[in-house]
Amino acid sequence: MIDYTQLLKDYNLKVTPQRVAIVNELHNKGHINIDDLFHSLKSTFPSISLATIYKNINAMLEKFFVAEVKIPNAKSVYELTKELHSHLVCKKCNKIEDISLNTASLINEATKKSNFKLEDISVVFSGVCQECSK
Amino acid sequence: MIDYTQLLKDYNLKVTPQRVAIVNELHNKGHINIDDLFHSLKSTFPSISLATIYKNINAMLEKFFVAEVKIPNAKSVYELTKELHSHLVCKKCNKIEDISLNTASLINEATKKSNFKLEDISVVFSGVCQECSK
DNA sequence: CTGACTGCAAACGTTTTGCACGGTA
DNA sequence: TACCGTGCAAAACGTTTGCAGTCAG
């Protein structure tokens, strides 16, 4: 289990049991939406409130400690910030997987074809995962 | 001005002045969010309601006549469905442009590296447009 | 003429805010 | 101790629904 305590401190976020639980859940699940996160934490913290979840996720988003992933036809999910990667979403079971792809040539092409100074790229694939296509 | 009347009929949507205005606005602006669409149409239809906007956009989405584009850190925008393309978003002025890119090799790479049967791809670039970077 | 569409108002789900209490540093 | 975080309740949003009147086909 990775210790995120120091990371919370580095970002000037006080280390509370709720925050540690949120970070652990993000780490374990990889990607999770607000409602699932709330219900997961309810078992450990029966009195936790949605307001606490929102306040903390927003605080972590502001520190770029956590990132939001917007998914076509589904609720946004949150993940711990990591190196650039793309996402695969299963249309049947809604599972989300990370995938590392070489987007350099696509960024290159977009740079040549547009007049934008590009800074970020978001790539989300939708399809059917192996289990669901059996 | 392209005539979308027949297209509305083809999709079994009655041709009302509000619908024609919505389609024209989507055509003219390229991409627009619900609120901007509502305020644009207010000048022509002072008594138009948000409910009408939502009902129509949802009807058009169901017919795959209009598509939703989810944008990082911004409201979703809607566009008339066209051939596969990617989007460029300006972080300063929020302008959105279409860009046609060759995503075949990226899809190919994702297919090889994953166990998903891929069906769709969404690519959104964020950056600064030429005017805003002056 | 009939079913579909519009606009209003109310309902609903999600997210944010204010405040008193409690916990971290 | 001083501040920050939590949890509750209320408020603020964005979106959907029900309904009566109107319009397109």
C-alpha cells in the first residue's frame, strides 16, 4: 500500500482519516465516480457526508493531485494524477482501463493542421471489454 | 443556408419554428452549450423555455442527429453529427474548432495493446488559439 | 382532427454553501 | 490554541417531468 500521507502534506492538505480513505479508494479502484466513492466510504465512515466527498475531491482537483475524466454517456470519474495516458471504457459493464499510447504523431499532426498552441490531449475509447464480449 | 427541414422529417421530428432555429443555430455556431443556445434563441422566440431546448436536444441526440461533446473543465457542447473528427478547445476564449485527424494508427495501437473491441474514439485537445496567444 | 410540441410550474438529482462542532498540527 | 475539516441542513444549480393549451401534418 502506497503511503499518500506525505503527499497530502506536501499539498497543504491536513491528513484526516476521510482523506486517507478517499486517496486509498482512488488508488485501489483506479477510477471511481462520486456516488460510488461515497457508498464505498460509508462502510468505514457511516456518518461521512457527500459534502465532505465533494469538498475533498475539489480540493485535490485544485492541487492537480486528482484528475477528472469526462466519459461519453456516463458520469465523470476521478483518478490520482499520473503520467499521460488514455482511457478505455466498456459500454456494457462501464469498466474503465488505462492504456498508454504513443500520441506524439497525433499531436504533431494537430499542431501542423491548426493554429493552436496545444497543451493537453484527452483520448477516450469506447467499446466492449473481453469479459463482456464473451 | 442548408435546409434541415427534410432531415427533421426523415427522423420523424415535426418541423416547428423552434426546431428549425435550434438546428440553424447548431449549424451556424458549430458547437454550442445549452445555456448559450437558450439565450441565442430568446431573441427570436422571447417565450421559448429551457424545457423546449432540453426536450429537443435530447430528441435529436436519440436520433443521432446531434452529438454531445464533453469538454474537460467546461460545459458540454452540442453539434450536428458529421464524419469522425477531433476537437480543439481554447483555454482562454473557450472557442472550439473541429479538426480532421488520422486516428487509424492510434486505434490500431489501442486494439493491439488491449482486449477491447473498440467502437468509438473521442479526442479533445486543449490549448491556446492563435488570436489568444498574440 | 389527432397526436405531437410548447411553455409553464413543479419535481428531481447533483453540487455547493453556511454554520457549529471536532480534530489536526 | 488556532485553524482547518467534518457533517448536517439548506440553498443553488441543472435537468426532467406533468399538464393544459396550441400547432403541424
